[in-house]
Amino acid sequence: MVDRQPMNQEASIGFLVGAHARVVGSITRSGFDHYHMVQGNDTQISEFLLLGISEKPALQPLIFGLFLSMYLITVLGNLLIILAISSDSHLHTHMYFFLSNLSLVDIRVTSTTIPKMLWNIQTHRKAITYEACITQMYFLTLFKGWYNFRLTVMAYNSHLHHMGRGNDTPISEFLLLGFSEEPALQPLIFGLFLSMYLITVLGNLLIILAVSSDSHLHTPMYFFLSNLSLVDICFTSTTIPKMLVNILTQSKVITYAGCITQMYFFILFAGLDDILLTIMAYDRFVAICHPLHYMVIMNPRLCGLLVLVSWIMSGLNSLLQSVMVSQLSFCTDFEIAHYFCEIQQVFQLACSDTFLNNMVIYFAAVLLGAGPLAGILYSYSKILSSICGIPSAQGKYKAFSTCASHLWVVSLFYGTILGVYLSSAATHSSHSSAAASVLYAVVTPMLNPFIYSLRNKDLKRALKRFYGVTGRRGTTILR
């Protein structure tokens, strides 16, 4: 063992998840005190203690599940890219050679840190030996250096590629074909979607006003619900108003910049819907499985942080996909067989290779779709086991009723999305895909206020109180 100089302050050991997330562990003063007691004045160090993200026992299953799912998605996603490139001779180019190398480095970066963290959570140990700490630090620095170098090389390769693109067709606008081109159906489509849009906006706005005006609803559950209602309003406002304007003006045009902007906000709010539903499932898990620690765990700071993280994650995903679409070159066909700029429909118009775009979409679908769904299923499996352990039937009913509305919304959201993509894969029809997408993009946000208000006594009471206050104010004004 090598002697070390005494350390006057706490040291930090950082480790990275993939290429983005950062988790910090610390060497505690108690670790040094232990060795001072045993060795006297000798400061020989045999191990460090990694404190991880949180020391709260209730959060450990959530942290373990989250990081295990991210690690598996990272390994499987990057491994699929490597196998796809190596097996397809059309992808044996400079760009995909660098991409496969980047995927290999991503696997190595995450494998340097995450397995050790998962092992520590499972064994309830925080120790890492001195030699293992130095080894982990070495490989993390090595792979991060490789990662940055390969990103630079890929940027240079992309620069050379764009310099050679002199004959691409410049594009200024797309045409949104909508649901039908028959003039007789346009008033019916306009009236139907206008009514659904108004119901969605008014219904979700009422929930926001009811939650904000009633102090009894200032709890984490209703805080997340009001955020979900706000996102639902924004989600439908991204697509429906433009479609209604096109029907009124008898124009199908959307500018190139408008299409990219609409695509960005659609992906943003769809991702937010998904993540917020997962957060709400975790909130119900804590409320039912850890009721005595509920207000301690779900404190206002954590609630605000969860919503902020959901905005950041969804924003980064939508920004990445929108920027990648903006790098594509398009042919002479600018007609989108949809009522908004759906990303897969836009890919079909591109002349350039969309393999990388599709891989990013699949990876994001697994990370922001399957990952949250796995979290929801895990939360409800724990909730179900806790409810089954309640002796009285009345207690079981009361516990289940607190999460029944959320379960309905989750089933509706994921069920309609799954139905859309299964039907589009079976029929290969753009118009049927557009009609099916209405279920999750319009119908689900419209039904959410009804599901929550009809099955929730507290919310119904708050809405009646809100109606009563506005009614009295209206009477006063008339007098």
C-alpha cells in the first residue's frame, strides 16, 4: 500500500451515465477517521465510500430501476447500431464507421460506472477499493477522451459531406394534405375538430383553475395533475389551430420553418405527457406504499425538480430530432399525407439517408416510451401488492380509488399510441395513420379532464366551489 499525504477536505468522485448524466459520490470524513483510528497517524487508504445520489431507503428501488433500464437501453441500443452497420454493406461508409465506433465507446463509458453503482445498491454497500477507484477513474477518462475525439472527427466528416451537397433542392414549404380532399367534408371536419379543441382547452383550464384556487388541492398529486393539464392544452394547440386555419383559408401550405417548429413542440409535449404520467405513478406509489413518509419524500422541492427534469429531458430530445430533420435534403415531392408535420411522414420525403434519424427515433422511443412505461408498471405492481395487504375491503377500495383515474389515463394514452402504430404498420396507409393519431393527439387530452373530475370527489368538490364563487361574482355584477 502506498502512503498518501493527509487530505484537508472532502474529495469527490464523479461518474457519468452515458455521455450526459452526472452522478457524484463523496469520500466521507468518517472514512478517513476510521483509518486514522486503526493506523494512528498513517493515512493508508484501502477503500472509498460512494454516497451515490440519495441515502433515503425509499428511493433506492426507484434509482436502481431507473439506472438499470437506462443502462440496458444504452447497451442494447448502441449494440443494435453496431450490428446494423456491420451487417449492411450500404452502410460501410466513413460516417457509419465513425458512428459504430462512437456506439462502442458509449457502451464502454456506461459500463465503467453503472454496474458498480447497481451492485452497491443491491448489496447495500457503498465501498469501492482504492485500486478499483483508480482503475475506474482511468477508464472513464480514457473513454471520455475517445468520445470527444470521435465527435470532432464526425463533425469534420459531416462538414465535408455538406460541402459536397451542391445540387440539393432548396425547400421553403410543405403541403399538409389533411384527412380528406373532398370539399363537402371540410365543414364537418372543421366543426368536429373545433369542438374537440375547445372542450380540451376549457376542460383542462378548469382543472388548472380549480387546483390553483382550492388550498385543499395544493398537494403533489394535484400539482402534477395541473402540469399535465397545461401540457395537454399546449399539445393540442401545436397542431389543431393550424389545421383549422388551413381549412378556413382553403390552403394546405406550411412553411419549412413552421413545419420544423411544429415538429419540435409536438415531440416536446408528447414526451412531457409521457414523463409526467410516470411521475404521477411514482407519486401514487409513495402515497400508498409509504404513506407515513409521503410529505417528507414528495416535498415541494422534489416535485418542482421532477417537473423541471421532465422539461429538460423532453426538450433535449425534441431539439435533437428537430435539428437532425433540418439537416436532411428533400426531393421535389413536398406533400405530407397528414394533418400536421409528423416526423415519419417527413422522413418519407427526404432524398438523403434517414438511417441515423430512424435510429435516434427508435432509441428515444425506448428511452422516453418504454422506460417510463416500465416505471409505471413497476410502481403499480408495488401498489397492487400493498393494496392486497390491506385487511379491510373499504381500505382496499379507498387506496385503489386514489390511483384509478391515473390508471385510466395511462391505459388510454399508451393504448391509443400502441393502436396507432400497430394499425399504421398493418395497413401502410398514411391517411389511416393520420386518422388513428387523432386518438392520442386530440381525444386523449380531451378526455383527461372528464376522467379526473368524474372519478375524483376532491376535484369535483373544488370544481363546484369554483363554479359557486364565479356564480356569486356574476350575480353581484348584474345587481
